[in-house]
Amino acid sequence: MEQIKVRNHGFDLLRVLACYMVIQVHAGEFFYIGAGGAVLPGEDPYWVNLFNSLCRTAVPLFVMLSGYFLLPVKEEMSQFFRKRFIRVVIPFIVWCVLYAFYQFMMGQVELVTALINILKIPVNFGVEVGHLWYVYMLLGLYMIAPIISPWLKVATRKQVEFYLYVWGVTLCLPYIHLLFPSVLGECFWNKTPMLYYFTGFLGFMILAFYAKTYWLAKKSWNLPVGVLLIVTGYAITAGGFAASLGKVATVPELEITWGFESINVAMMSLGLFLLIKNIQFSNEDSPVLRVVTDISKLSYGVYLVHIMVLNFFYAVFNPIYDTALIKIPLIAVCTFVVSYLVIKVLSLLPKSKYIVG
């Protein structure tokens, strides 16, 4: 008898949550990032910190979900890359072109500059569409996934744990650098110090692989450990941001505890993963479940389009309200809903997979 594959509702919820949190992070950027990367004055940055410190887990959660479903890669490399090309690269190129003309229509660039920006797609994204950095990073992870998969297929639990322990040390480097700017072989002529090959987003993918292999079933410790990780990680993330307000002048200095590759953000990401991974809806026909599943399936398209929608709602609500306490959630929720509706409509078009992914 053929087995019916049961969809994991928890991972759909995680993907929807991560998608929303990305939008809320970007909604908050209007209210603490000034010209030239200066920190804006006033109370708005405090609200940004309160709302968005937990949302720093959005990108790590997306990467963990990719690692969960991709690793170890079982397909031939040609088939694996072909699927990723259709699913990720083609929509990415389409939206890069659309954003180039969007910038022109908004008066941000001249037509010639927009056309040049299109030609630059193989080199890098435009500053005004900075959220597309994620796609380049994701493609890099896709490139390495088939290479590390043979190791993951045969690696023992202790071997994977060794990698994760060392990767965990690298997550502390942002804070170690506050005391020692150069460590373990770092210097101006050497960009590949001792732990270089253990750094980066790959750790989140391997962490998800480890969780799938050894922690997939619901355990009694998932809830208390998950909550502890989230609370502790949030305290460090938000506390560091709050402590720096009024003391630093630039956003990079302010965001030290907000780094995706920091131990505290990793703690919150793992905590959310543990809390939500085993959630299942009892009613498969629930309207809420159908919407969650649909948003999950269309989340890549929502991510690609949301900056256009975000800019619209910022222009609408910013003059109306005086505080980011109201504006951040209002802009974020409206952007999330409308972005989903736009992508849902586009998904009904022929060949829509080349647009929405």
C-alpha cells in the first residue's frame, strides 16, 4: 500500500512566521536608520528594538528550513541545480528587472542607470533593493549542499556535533572582536583565519539537518529548552541594542547584537524551531490551515515583491501617525497581507512558477 505523505504543519508555520518577520524588520528600518547609516534620534529606535529583536531570526529560520528539506541532497547534481534554477534563479532575475524599472518609475534613477543595473545582476543587487542579498547567499548554500551531502550521509552524531560546537564558537566572534579586533590569525593581509571554514549560514543548515536526524520527534524538553533559548537570546539581542542607543552614532555599531551570525540570534532561532516543529492541525480542511499552507508555498514570491508594497504603505501611514509603536506593526501587517494577495493573483497566471517561484 502506498504511504500518504503527511505535510508538516509546523514547518509551514515557521516559514510563514519567518516571512512576516522579514517584512516587520524592513518596516522598522525606516525608523532608526538615517542618512549615511546614522542612527536616528528620538524614541522610535526603542520601539524598533522592542518589536524587531525577535524578528532577527527570520533569515536563520529560512536557512534552517532549507537545510531541513535539502540535506543530505539525494538527487544528481544536474537535477538538483535544474530545480533550483527554475524555482529560485529565474524568479530572482525577473524581479531584479522589475525592481530596476520600479526605481526608474519612482524617480530614484535615470532610465540608463536602470538598464545598467539590469546588466549588473550577475555582479550584485542594487542598494535600493538590498533585500535581494538573501538570494545570492541562498544560491551559495545550494552550491555547497551537494558537496557536503556525502559527508552528512556517513557522518556520526559526534562528528556533526563537533562541527556545530566549533560553529557555535564562531557565533561568539562579534563579541570577542570587541576585546580583540584580530584573533586566530586574522590580520589585514589574511581574510581566512583558523575558524573561517566553520563560519557562516551553512551552520544553520547543518543545525537543521542535525535536528531532523536526532530531534525530529516531539520531546518533553522541547518546550522548556525552546522557551529558555528564546528568552535568553532575546535578552541579549534587545539588551545590547538598547544599551547602545544614545552611545553610538552608526547603525553597524548599534546592530552588533542583531547580527544573524551571532550566538544570541542562533539561540532564538533554535528555540523557535524547537517550539513549532511538531505543531500539527487536527483538521486538515481547516480554512486557517489552507491559508497557512498557501502562504508557505508562496513565501518566496512574497519575499521578492514585498519592498514595493512596503514603500507604498510607509508613504500612506507615515504622515498619519507620530510613533513607530503604531506604524511598524501597521505597515508590516498591511504589507504582508497585500504582498500575499499580489503573489496569489500572479500565481494564477500561466507559467507563474517563473515569477513567484
